[in-house]
Amino acid sequence: MAEGSVQYETSELKTQLKTIAVSRLNALRKVIHNAYAYATGLTQESPPELWRFAISRAEGRLGHLRNDDVTKAAIEHVQRIDPQFQASPATHNKLVAKLKKVTLRNTVKSLTAKTRSDDELAKHLSTLLRLHAQGPIAPVDEVTKLLLIEHWLDDPLTSNWATASLCFFSDQAIAKMVHWLQYHRWLRLHQIETETERIRKIYHDDLGLVSAKPRIIRDVQRTSGKFHFIAFKAARHVRHAQS
């Protein structure tokens, strides 16, 4: 994120850093775990066929692939689970087409061909039928979560720590910055209220990230290719060039 300077009590900051850093580490562990376990019951030891089928059912997630960066991140996640899954990060359509080819029938065929034990095959087929019966899996906004964690705390602190750490931002300012980082476009006025509520639920309720007290940045505006950070107790804007 970008540079700027604001006034803050140093001793007050030092008492909070450990708690904020620990909450960030715990949130990262939670996201990594949930990436494998959410809504599937699958583990890293589960066959690639089951992961491929489960991901193909995540229809809602595909609707959020709005640019090449997000598409690439989704593809990389699939390939970490299943190295045999190959798709170009260049287009959304190629990823969707690849996943549409995954069916119950060809998954059963692949599992039957690769599984040596009848008992193991029965277990895998039972899991497959459960995934099929539960319908499309609800999307998990992993990109949003990882962006929140990555930018939550400038650790170790650098000269621009105040504007480089989302833990010092108001909920509205966090929502604006995360939207920019994820989609490379500014949050529209009519979206601010609902997006602020959504982001607070993710960082506070889902991830358990701890905010600094007091916070520094009340709002963020973007004009002429620059961010303008507005501090809670300052009459001026903190300006910097786009990084």
C-alpha cells in the first residue's frame, strides 16, 4: 500500500502490536484450514478426483472471477490441490469450460480405475455421492480474506506503517481499500454500506482480526490517480502517489 504520515502515540502502539500480529497469524491458519475443509469434509489426502468434483460444484465462486488476477489466484488454488488440473490463467472462459467437463460419471470412472482397494473405493464413492447430493457449494471469498490478512499489519513497521496497515483503518476505509486491491476499481457509492458490513463480518467475525485502538484512518478517497487518506483527528489529507 502507500506512504503517508499521521500522529500516533508510540507507547500505545507498542502495547497492541503483539495482539494484532497474533490475530493475523491465527486468521491465516484458519483460512488455510478452511480452504481444504469448508463444506466438503475433504482433506489433503483425499483423491484429486474428489477435489476436482467439489470445486466444479462451486458455481457461486466462478461468478466472482472478474479479472485476470482473481482468475489466476483461483486456478493456482485448484492446482495446489490437484497438480494434474491444467488451465490457462488468461481467461475466465477456459477455467469455466475445464470445470464443466467434470461430471459425476467421469469422476466415478476415474476413481474406479485408480483405486486399488474395494473398501477404499466404496469410501470414496460414498463421499462423492454426498458431494453430489449437497448441490453447489457456497462460494468462499478466499481472495478477500487473504488480502485482509496480508495488509492487516505492516510487520515489521516501516515509515508508512499507518497507511500500510488496515488495522488502523475504519471499517468503511477497509472496505474501500480491499475492493481496490481485489478488483482494481473504486467502490461505488451505493455499494459502500453493504460492502462495509460484509468486510466487517469477514475480518471481525470470520477471521477474528483485531483492530488497533484508536484507529487512525477515517476514510480513503481516490482522485487523479492518487489516494487521499483522511485521519480521524486531523483536518488535512495524507496524500501520496499511486504505488
